Amino acid sequence: MDQTLLTKNDYENFQKFLETACGIVLGENKHYLVTSRLNRLTTEFSFSSLSEMLDALQQGRDKVLRERVIDAMTTNETSWFRDKYPFEMLKNGILPEFAKAKPNPNPLRIWSAASSTGQEAYSISMTISEFQLANPGTLPGRVEILGTDISSTVVKSAREGKYDELSMARGLSEERKRRYFIDNKDGGWSIRPEIKQRVRFSELNLMNSYALLGKFDIIFCRNVLIYFSSEMKADILQRMAQTLNPGGYLFLGGSESPTGYSRDFEMVRLPEGVVYRLKKPLPKL
């Protein structure tokens, strides 16, 4: 059997597997996406066809295969300062708000959900540095940034904080490149320690509990909810609301909104765009 072919039954079974494993809902016309991302794994794992590999995946005996398949289907394109406006909103609107607040002994905590190879989390850290440079001593306490992703492969890459020239060219100005990176002289660049020290990365399936993550003041969960079912979107938003500190902010992708899935957030319009703030609880009668 040609390994590029995917039967209707194979595709339907894989749809169920992927939604159960990580919540991603594949549409009816994503056959090409599946075959293009998984075909190379058939050779790597010595299967004669994609269908044979999917049969083995359904049996659930090979944990490494399962992990690699999820990696292949969840690793998405990313870039530095993606869409620009969320980072401008952070720097010009939200950080000044936290800077004006009364001194807090707790750190300012920011979560970059589905952080892939780390560009978003490190972009947030660079934004923090730029705010502190322009407003020295105004941001109380330290800042902690957590990046999470379901893929162990991209989490490992993010922790290393090393990027090739192609990755560096995506959304990064020459000024920021010189200021925040070290040239390894081998065609690669490393995040400077002062940017990297604020950030840590860990594996997390967004379908699982967030209890061990602690509380956050700001969550970036951008261009992620579009892949989930309506029920899973509502569940994720509810648990993120529980993870935010009072008055905390949630950044979503430009085509995403909590409307229809959660009543826990209110829209806040800033000059650069829209962000969502956790509503204050109603007073008890």
C-alpha cells in the first residue's frame, strides 16, 4: 500500500485519537495535513505504510511513537513578537498598571501557554526588559515567565534558547537581535542570560490540571483555542480563569474570543487592540 494514502476509516480513527490525546479537533478535509506531517515517521519507525503505523498507534503499545505523532501534529509555526500588538499592549498598557499597584512581595507571573520553541515567552521577557529600561524601578518585585507545551521536543529546544538564522529572521529586528542575543559564530544565536533567567519551560497538556502551575497575573494563550472543540474551549477558559489572580489578563489570538464559552472575562480595549480581564466576583449578599 502506498504510504501516502489514508483510508476514510484510518482518518476517522486518527481524528478520535488526536482529540482524546490532546484535544485537537481535525476537520473533515485535513487528510493532506495528516499525511504530510506523519509520512516521514513511517520510515523512521520502519512501517511499510501510514495505515500500518496508525494501526500500531491505536494499539497504544509504543509510547515513543505516540509522543512523536503528537509532536508532529501539534508543532506549529511561531515567530518573535508575533502580531506585534499584544507585546505593545503589554508594554504600554498592562505593565504600567502593575507598576502603579502597591508593592507586592509576590513576583509578577506570566504564562505563555503552547509556547512552542520559546519565541513567545522570550519575546515577553524582552518586553519586560524594554519596559524596565524605560521605567527604571517602577515594576515591583521580580518577574517570572512560564512557557508550556505538550511537545517534549519543542520544550527541550526552548530551554536551550538557541536559534538558527532562519528562526532569527522571523519577526526580530536587528536592534533586538544585537541587544538580546549572543552570536555563536556558527550560524546560530543564543538568548542572553538576563532574558533567559526570567523564563522556564515545562511540558503540559492543556487538557490536564493547571493546579501545580500556581497563580498568574497574565496569560498568553494565543492561536490555541481554535484547535479545540467548543466543550474543551469552555473547559480551558474556566480553568484559566481559576488560575488568574484577581484582575488578571488573558491574551487570545486575533480570531479568538471567550464569548459564548466563558462569562469570567470582560473585554478591555487598548489603543493597540483587545485583551480580556478576569471579572471581579460579585459581592456576597
